[in-house]
Amino acid sequence: MIDIHSEEAAIRELENEAMERLKAVVQRYCLSLSGTAWDADDLAQEVWLKVLGSETGLSHANPEALLLRIAKNAWIDRSRREWRRVKIQNSDAPAAALSDSAIFEVEAAFQALIKHLSSLQRSVFLLRDVFGFSIAETALRLQLSEGAVKAAHHRARASLGSVRKELSGNALPLPEDEGMRAILRALATAYRDGDVAKVVQLAQLDTLEPAVAMVLFQNGLLRKASSHPQPALGKSGAPLMRMAA
């Protein structure tokens, strides 16, 4: 005779174990997105409220994938709200003034980075070392795995010796290509304004002929690799010249 009560108890135990495993997966993923235990707890709670309050709940073919997708979308929404809040707060703040010589130094730093680092290495270096983003934030922003971010960051740092050597020598001559000069000036301006998204976009433009890239960028035709969650720009970015020099 089958013991129905024992069978039901076994099923409940399996369901509880599966739920605990899902909770652990969601918690780890939320921590990788937010970077802090406090924010991870808050984000995980939002995820569970959303999924359990939906009509289908966890009756999904792949509940883990569902939960992680909800977590990612929730984090993106939060980051965008934070971006808008910071933008509104800073809308009346005057942009930091840079002298002509300081602008030239920033352009020279970007020129050396473009010469010695790949577009991926530059993007990761700028986000991690200049603007102070975490590995998780950088990976989310660039749509990369954290392992890829770490590898690119390691290669970028390995190439900084060449960048420093270039900058410590005689002044770098401005590139002859008018498009590249425009890119460098736009990079310096975006850096001055703290526009992280534009800096990362522009830092990737050497994948095309500079003049063509600038036309595409100005007309909004380039894929915006950085149009993802905008983690708070309240981060204090390290001066570019000091990081590269």
C-alpha cells in the first residue's frame, strides 16, 4: 500500500529544496548586479514580489531563467531611475572648466590609449579605473561576462606602460586625420562633462575610419554599446591623466 502522506511529504521537501536553491541563485545574481549585500537583498525582494504576484508565478518551463531575467530588468529600471535622478540634480551645476592646455592633455591621453589599447580594453579601462565602476557594473554595461571584463582589464593594465612612456616623452602631435581629431576633441568634452556613455561610445570609434565613424555617431547610426543601465554617475572618477600617466 502506498503511503500517500509520506509521498506528499517527500514532494514538499523536494519543492522546498528547489525553492531554496532558486533563492540562493537569485541572491547571488542580485549581488553581482548591485555590488552590495544591502542592495542585493532589496533587489531580490523586488524580484520575488514580482514573480509571485504574477498570474503564472513560477509555473515557467525554466523558472531560474525567468527569475534572472526579472532581476536584470529590475536592475536596469532602477539604474535608469538613478541616472535620471542624478541628471536632474546636476542639471543646474556648471560644467567643470578646463583650460586649453588641460583639454590638450586629455586629448593626448585618449590618443595614447587609442594607439596602445584595443577598443574593448579602452572601454573596460575607462569604466573600471577612470570612472570607478565595479566588475559587475562594467560587465552589465558592456554586455560581457565578468570573466571577459577581468581579462580585458588585465590586458589593458599590461599595456599602460606603453601609454605612460608615450605621454612622458615629447608632446604627441595631433593626428593628421580630421575625423580622428574630432573624435579626440569629442572625447575630451564628454570626459569633462562626465558623460560616461558618450566617452565609452567614442572610445570605440577606431573600429571604423575616424571620419566615417564621426558622421555615423553624429547621426545616431552607430550601435550604442553603452545604452544599458546607467549606474549612478555620482561615482568620483579618477582623473584620466593621472590614471594613464
